[in-house]
Amino acid sequence: MPELPEVETVRAGLSPVMEGQLIQRAEVNRPDLRWPFPDRMADRLTGATVRGLRRRSKYILADLDSDETLLIHLGMSGRMLISGHTVGKFHHPHPAPAKHDHVVFHMGQGARITFNDARRFGAMDLMPTAEADAHWLMRDLGPEPLSNQFNETYLVGRLKGRNTPIKSALLDQRIVAGLGNIYVCEVLHRAGIHPARKAGRISAARIAGLVPLVRKVLQEAIAAGGSSLRDYRQADGELGYFQHGFAVYDREGAPCTRDGCPGVIDRIVQSGRSSFFCPGCQR
């Protein structure tokens, strides 16, 4: 599942061909993905101009001049692919329609943006822009980890006395929005904290120290274009590269990368998800 860096990378890639641009025609080629599409979605999008693109947690939000907002969730295999426009150094011609091209945006300047999703775990929805924060997918989200609202005082207060493992606490979208399995594993390794440690039993100083580490790991991942493990691609079709710098994630049995640590990366399962860590330096 794409996490915050992957979604932010896609949002940034879409920005030059969507922001300020007319959706000349929208095609919706099936009635649903993970959930049914909203009523008359193609008609409501056709003729609208995209005022701006933003990201909230793992969702891309396109604010339209119709005073509606299009929510896009990539799911496990969803891709937003651009054609007919120069992206970076490359010009991608329009490809022939593919089997899993479920939604297509024909933009006024000639670009085409195709939402392709082989597994159909993605989603789209339309809502009044003024009510976007109250949408059922976003109303309970915690602060953005790169925002000022996510700070040391906040995190120490939210985790004080909690009996849940620190890994689970950081994955709780009500505490902090957008973090996923990959980047929490990497953050905890940098912090030297075992993923199974109870959050409420970690000192306030160590909890506070997680905030700058979360920001640093996310910023590095965004700069690398995210992490490509299976299906994820950037909007220009290129892979992300942060996976080449993983310290622990998906490295079971490999030596720890921390200087002077003789440990070997181990894996445990927490709430059905693999947690990768070094038993030698994460306590």
C-alpha cells in the first residue's frame, strides 16, 4: 500500500498537468473500484477546472472550480499515469487503452491522466470542498507528520500511558496521518527502539526524539520518489528509489547497517504485518 511519500510523489507529478487545467472530458469505465463511484461522476468532472491539488494522509485531493473535491486513493496497485505531456525530461505519447484503465481524464491542454488499478483496491469520491475535512475517510485523521501540529509536545501527550506497542501507535492514523509499515520500521531503527516496546513505557525524551526522525525519513523518501516494491510507480511511470536505502525493511537475515552494531535484521509479525528490526541495537 503506498504510504505518504509515494502519494506525495504522485501528487507532485500530477500538479503540472492538473492544477489550473480544465478537465475537458472524464471517462469512467466501470461502476466501482473498492466502493461504488459517486453518482454521475464523469458528468460532474467534465468541464471542471482543477483549482489545486493537495494531499491529506494517503489521499490526493483535487479541488475543483465547481466547489467539489475529488478524492483519489491509490489502493494497493493504483497508478495515475500521464501521457501526451512532457514529464521531466520525457514525453510519453498516449498509449492504447489497457484492461485496467478505469478512469481517464482528458485535460484541456492535451494531456491524458489514466487511473489504472489491476487489483481495484483504489477509490475515488466527490464531495463539497467545504465539507472535505468531514468526509468519512478523513474526519478522524491525526495531524500530518510534516506539519507544525505534529510536534514533540503533541506526540508525548498522545502516547503517554498507552499500553499499545510503539509500532502500532505510530501506525494509528488517528495519532499521525500517513505513516505506514515501511517508514515506521525505518524510523524505529534510527531511534533504536524495539517495535514491540509499549509506547507508554518509553521515556518522554525518546518519544520526542521520534518527531524529527519521522520528518527526516519521510523527506528522504519523498526526495527519492518513494519506495517501489511491487506495483508503485510515479506519475511519469518511473520507479521510486528509497527502497535501495532501507536499513531494516524487507532485510531479514541481513547485517545491521548501524556503525558498530553486530546485529542481524529480524522479523516479527504484529497485527498481521511484518516488523523488521535489529535486536542488537533496538531496545
